[in-house]
Amino acid sequence: MLLVKEDNKAESIADQAESRLNHIAIIMDGNGRWAKSRRLPKFAGHKKGADAVRNIVETCADLEIGYLTLYAFSSENWNRPIEEVNDLMGLLKLYLTKEIEELHRKNVRINFIGSRERLSENIINLIEEAEEKTRDNDKLCLTLALNYGGQEEIVNATKRLAQKVKDGSLDIDNIDEKSFSENLYTRSMPEPDLIIRTSGEQRLSNFMLWQAAYAEFVFLDVLWPDFTKESLLNAIDEYYKRDRRYGARP
């Protein structure tokens, strides 16, 4: 546990002369376990987790982090009990309805990545309205990974490139890391510098598999609803202790 006081830590991070930390991605895990430990329904954990989202978005905006990506709903989450899926979708609709005006007021741009298949029409409409309303904001880009799967994203990018080769608009010899990245859901944002996972689990769970090639990982033994500003600052503090060499010698 880092013992640096929260206020001092925030100041030291904000004062980085040449901040390398531009994109934080978070695998929000532990809502169900948080609720179970308190003998509450899972929905209570998801609702408390939404409160944590609000707090972390505000903190990232205050720290002038350019991009924050949150793993909100994976393509595998459809396998959960239908009641829980319905609760999650209902909570998403509530978030998109109630929070957008406040995020817009704070100059936050909303972005979504993932497949929109299987999403209800009213959720798709809310997504499109949020993206359109906030598209010119530039304080923080908040991306929600919704119905997202990293393997599916890579397969879809491969199909798009294959179709371009088939159409004759792309020479196969011109396919490289850059052209591949330009066909991913995340083509409009930089790759994550820091990936955080809560709840003590230490795996990516099909999240940003391509983009995570040189990200720094911080795994925290804290359930997402208990994730606070101090938790985030601890993770960022750990990030700045790392030496990112991208395969080169120091």
C-alpha cells in the first residue's frame, strides 16, 4: 500500500512536466461480489459501481487525462442470467439518460466501442444521441466498451482488410500494424498506457487484446464499487514508477 498522501499525490501527478499518461483503460470487476458480501441483490452492486464510474470520470478530467476507457459490458456477458443482463441494460439506459447533460456540461466527449448488434433500438438511439451531443467536447474522451470483445474486434478488422484486398483498394503488401489498427474500433484513439483491473483478478478477459501490447498493467485487490479517487491515484503512482522501454534497452 502506497503511503503518499492523496493531496500530495494528485499534485505530483498533475505537475508531471511531460506526462506520458494519456489513456487509462479499466476493467471494472467485482460488482457482484460486492453485493454478495453484503447480502444484497447483484443490481445493488452494479448501481454502486455506476457511482464509482462518476467519481473516476471526474478525477480523470481533473487530472487532465486525455482518454478513459471503461469495460462496461463484454460480448460474453450475454451468457449471464437474463435478469442480470436486463438489469445492466436498464442501468445503462438510466446512465445515458441522466448523466449525459452533466458530462456535456463538463466538456466530456462520449464514445462507444463494440458491436451494436443485439443492443435494443432505444439503447442504440441513446448511444447515438450521446455521441452526437458531445462530439465537439475535448476535456476528456470517455469511451464505454459495450458488447465488446477483443477477439471479435480483431476478426472484424481482418475481414475489413481482406475485403479491401479483394476489391483491389488495398495491396496485401501494404498491410502492417498501422493499417490494421486503423480498422479496429479504437482507430480514433491512442493505445492505452495503463490498464487497471479491480477485484484481484489478473487477466484481460478479452479486453483490448491488440491495443494492450505495450500497456502497463496494475491489478488491484479492491472491488469496483469500492474503487475511489485514492485507488486511482495509487495506480497512477505505480505507473510512473515503471520504465516503459517498448522492447528497447534502457
